[in-house]
Amino acid sequence: MKREGRDGRRCRAATMTTELTSLTTTYLLALRAFGEEETHEALKEHYSDVCSHGDVVIHEMIDTMYEHHKKSTEALLAALEDVEDATTFAYHLESTLQGWLKEEKMTPDAWWAS
């Protein structure tokens, strides 16, 4: 649900979820640790076996994060919020990034779900 502010703008802060905020923070940490292009390419490889609706959503989220991360954290969250079902699949992306950060290296595996 998006509410309107006094000036007619949407009040995004009221609708941002904990899951997307947490994912955004972890994503920005991964970009600092591994680099922008490298992180994007590793995520695309890791989720390259697109075989379900969830995989399609995750790919849209990966592209959205990459396209909007330089604008601002708020812009990134707002863009993710516009991805249908993003909160449902945020955990998958965040857990992958957290694992890579913990290992201090990216280990994309296209067959991780097999």
C-alpha cells in the first residue's frame, strides 16, 4: 500500500519492508567488498538456471539493484519495491551475498538449487 504525502508524493518510507532494507544493505556491502561489475556478474551466474517464477523475479531484482545502486539508497529501495514479489525472494539474494561476504570470496554456482 502506497500512501500519499501532503504534497502528493508517495510516502515510500511507510511501505519499505525490512527484507528489502536488509537486502539493500548487504548488497551495498558486497559491492564494496567485491566490486560493482564483479558482484553483478557473479549474481547473474549464480542465478543463471532460470526455471521458475522466483528465478525470473530474482533476475529482475539483480538488474534493478545494479541499475539503481549509484543513485541513492532510497532510490534503490524504491526501485526494488516496484518489483513484484521482491519481498518474497529478497531472502535468497541476501543469504547468497551474506555467504560470500562471510567467505570473503564470491563462489557463484549455477547448479546450487539442484
